[in-house]
Amino acid sequence: MRSSLPKMLHPVCGRPLVAWPILAAREAGAGRVAAIVSPGRDISAGFPGEVETVVQPEPDGTGGAVRAALPLIEEAETVLVLSGDHPLISAEIVSGFLAAHAASGAAATMMTIELEDPGTYGRIVRDAEGRIERVVEAKADGDATAAELAIREINAGTYAFAAEPLAIALRGLANDNAQGEYYLTDVFAALREAGHSVAGHLADDFAVTMGVNNRAELAAVETEARRRILERHMLAGVTVVDPASTWVDAGVEIAADARIEPGTSLRGESAVGAGSVVGPLSTLIDTRLGEGVAVPHSYLVECEVEDGCNVGPFAYLRPGARLQEGAKAGTFVEIKNSTIGPGSKVPHLAYVGDAEIGEGSNLGAGTITANYDGFRKHRTTIGSRVRIGVDTMLIAPVEVGDAAYTGAGAVIKKDVPEGALAVSQNDQRNIEGYAEGKAAQSREEES
């Protein structure tokens, strides 16, 4: 990956790489989950919920990795082995695979798939009766013969085992191969030699083989994951106008009849309610929208927008912003850590920070809540049915009572009583002939 970030923590559609197979296994019914890691590699930040960590002492192959978990295997009945860097295996695929394993009565079941170009994947060698005889690795010259390399059925890297025979086979693994590694796939031949049966389960989803070892493969996996996420939402009743220009993370919820316009990104744990329209060119990060919300060309982070609200275009809602039912944050409006009451409007060209606004109020263009004194943040409270005049500066902490007004250009430093009009003393003075004097000065400077 050529990265300071461990491979397993690289995100795929907003979710760490390692989290994908863990969640698939859990959804398919797995109980105890363990991640096998290299020494000194802490990837626990990518674990969704409780996951045990098993350290593989040295990089001695897939067999060595699973053998490091022998104490856990000895306490289990069935063992499912997934590749941490293959994120697109689904819970449905895993469930079907485990059901096939249980029905077969075999000591081991291997997931396989047929590819036009098998590349370096391990080839499946079957006996005359079609049962899996062994897996031949193809990572290095000398691992497989030409006839074996011609086989199109490959090992998909997902396995189910009866725990007791697996433990015995793991203890007998050898590393006499071109790589000098312990291959987990050698367990299958050992099980057959011990009289156990080995079953194969042919998968029909090519994505089970999509692994990540570099940034190019990461991009390919994310492209496919994004396509599947969007398809799932569309089949559930969401309109995605242009899937090619729409990015939706795995943890996003979108209700039926929502509409996602081109150039939109829905990230993190965002949620979009029924009938809402997001975009074009909007970004939501960990943001929740109610029903019937419109958010064109805006940027929302860690905020909540209730039913019937309008945001944008060109609005920026920062963490802690909350728009209650029917509120509006309009063009070139920035709101941070503030509540905008039901039906209240901040139509354009305003900054509202650390404020509480009641119901049915209106903030004129150029309204600013001056919330920071250089040391601490202070709050502004604006009541219900308030009319804030254009270009008003509210110096927090300050409170404006219900049904109060401020005049245009007011600087509000003291509380405004309910129903009052607050103005600043700033008498207008006209200077006659000012323009003529400026023109004369300009001509003198040019000469």
C-alpha cells in the first residue's frame, strides 16, 4: 500500500477494510470473532464492536496465521476463515456457504469460483468423482504444473471447518514449498489423508475474490462497493439521478422516495428521510435529514435537519447545527452549534454560531452572532417571532426577547426586551461635493 496507515484500516466506502468481512460474518451468525494480526500492528480502530486479536508471531503464511489461533479453534465447533482484505464478501454469501458446509457433513468446505484468468490464485484439483482433492498454489514458479495452471476453478480464500480435525491438521503442516510458507490450503490434503471428506461450494459472485494489496486494487474494490450500495438503495425506492457521480458510504440510510442529485456525497452515518432531495453537488457527513428536506449545493457536517427544511444553495452547516421543522438556512449561510426553531429563517449571507433561535423568527442578510471574545465562546438567544434587521451584529452573550426587532446595521450589546425595537446610534452625515473633490485629487496625482 506504500502507506503509514495499516492496510486493514484503509477505508472502503467509509468503512475500514477489515470491518467488512467481520460484519458479514456477524450478520451470518458468527459468535466469537478474532482477527489475526502481525506483531506491533494495532488495527483495533477498524473493528466494528468487540473483536479478539490474535498475533501471528512471524509472517509464515496463511497456515501459520490460522495456527496462531489454535487455542480459540480448540474451544469451537465450527470455524469460518475469511480474508481480512477481501471486503466484498456479503452476509448472504457467507450464510449460504455455512449452510452448504453444514449440509455436506464434511470436515472442511472450501468456497471456489471459476475465472477466465485465474492469475496467481490457488487452483482446485478435483478427483474423478468431482470431490476436492487438493489446492495447488500458483504464487511462484514451481508451485504448480502447466496442467494445473490451466484449471479455471480457483480457491476463493473462504473456508469452513469442523474445529477438531482442523486443529489436528494445523499441527502437522509443513513449509516445503517454493515460498517456504505454511499454506492453509495444505490442510485439505491432510484432512483427506486422515479419512475426512472435503467439500467445495462454487460461488457465483466474482467479488469474493476482489482483494486489496495496493491503491489501484483499493480503488477497484471501492468502485464495485459503491455500485452495489447505490443499486441496493435504488432497488429500495431511492432515485439516484447519476450513479456515476454519486458517492454513498456503507453506513448511510436513505428512505424510499428520496432523490439524490448528481455530484452528491453521503458519508459516515448520514440518513436521508423520505421525499428529501439532496444535491446537486451537496456533501453530508454524519448528518440526519428528515422528510421533505431540500439541500442543493451545500456542505453539512454532524448536524440535524428536521422535516420540511430548506438548506442552501451554498450553505455550510457545521457540527451541532439543528434546524427544526420547516426552518431555512439559505444562500451563503453558515450555522454552527445552534438551533434554528420551527419555521425560522436565516435566508442569506449570515453567520449563526452558538445560538438558540425560537419559532417563526427571521434573520436579515448580513446577520452575525459574534460568539467568541478571544478566550471563550458565548451564546446568543433569539426568541420567537423576532425580526433581525439586515447587517445586525449580536455581541454574545446577549438575548433578544420574543417579537422584538433590530434596526438595520444595529450592533446589539445588551439584551433586547420582548416586543422592543433595538437600534444603534449611528447618525448619517452627508458631505456635499465629496465626489468632485476625490476626482480633483486623482487628477493631481496623475499629473
